[in-house]
Amino acid sequence: MVGRLLLGKPGFQLLDVNDEFVELKEVYPHLISDGGRNNICLIHKDNGDFNLRINFSKLSVNNKLIIGRKSRLKGVARFNGCDNEFTFIGDSISDFYMVQNVNNNKNLLFVGAGSSSNGTTFSLAGNCEIVVGENAMFANEVFLRASDMHSILDLDSCRIINESSTHVTLFPNVWLGQDSIVLKGVTIGPGSIVAARAVVTSSFSSNVLIGGIPAKQLKERVFWTRQLNPTEKQISATKEQISSYAEQYLQIVENAKN
């Protein structure tokens, strides 16, 4: 899948898990409910505005959750399966409100550095992945779903016809508007904007504005800033950063064709 191959590349930096990380239950014991076994929760010592409730069902085994420094992460993360991973890089510039629902096994959720959310639900079920690059900005009631959660079968052959192992991949600097939904199999390029209440069912390239049901491209060659009235310096810095990610995105697309 696309997202996992990006981990460790620019915009998808990984954590150096060293002695600055401690067991989360040592510092936030009230936030963990673990009915399973062999589940690991690590958090960087430099965290003071963290309020994520974590629940492992009795079926949860060998799951891993790693939280980086300065993670203003709030909400709930539910695990109901085995060998799942959730990595939140941290260095939050504002709060990240979320709900994570993980079912079945071998799912991956990765959220890059400097990202923010006013309320996002992540849904994964069975060898799925959701990979979010750095500086993502999510509005209220955003939904990222990497699985249908249930099977659809052909009436004649009784074969499953909806793919279960799939992904959602957001390159760095993607803005998802209020009530937007991103469904399985979607990749969105860097610098792009998803309008409010859009339902994204297919992939889009970098620096585009998309909206509608199903979402379609409304405008190209655009980018965004967090500031309502950005200075020239802020505009220039953001454009330069997004341009570098766009080049990386194009290279990945080209490699995928070969």
C-alpha cells in the first residue's frame, strides 16, 4: 500500500524511540483500560496537554501505540484486534481531537508532526492503513474510513467483491473541511484542500481544491495557510515547503507507473 512506503521520507518522519519515552500507564494510568495482553503504549516525557483515553478489548494482543513529544492529543483510541499500530508524531501546534476505531488485525494509523484536528474519526478494520503526512489540518466532524467494515458478496458466486485490505493516504499539508469524508483507496496529494461536506471516493493530485458528492476537482494550482491573513513571508515559506512535497509526490506517482 502507498502510505506505509512513505514512512521515514520527508513529511512522514518517524520517531526515534529512546530513553525519553516511558510507559504511558506510568504517567497517565487513568487513561488506559487494557483487557488484552502484550499491548505496548509509549509516550515521550515532554507531554503535558495529553488526554487520550485508550481502550484495549479482551481480544487485543500485541498492539502498539507510540506518542511523540508535545502531543496535544485528545479523545479516544479503541483497539479490538491484534498487531495494530498507532503512531502520533506530535509537535502539535494546536489540539488534535480524535476517535480511533480499530477492528481486526494488522492495521496502521500514522499521523505526522504538526497536525491539528477539531474532531476526526479514523476507522480501520483488517490489514488497513491510514497515513497522514505532517501539517494536516482537519476541521470538525471529519471522517477517514479505510474499510467498509462489512463484506459485499456476489449473489451468484458468493464471492466477496469489496476489497478489505486498503488505505487512505494524505500527503503533507492537506486541509480537510468540516463534515468531509475520505473513503478507502484514496490518496490526496500535498497542499490540497477538501471542501466542507465533500465525500472523497477517488484520488487527487497536489495543490487542488476538491468538493461535492462524490468529490471532483473544482480548482487547480492552489495552496493554503493556517493564517487568515498571512504575511508575505508566511506565504513564501508555505509555498516553498509545499513545492518540495509536490516534487516528491510526482516522483512517487511516476515510480508507481514503472
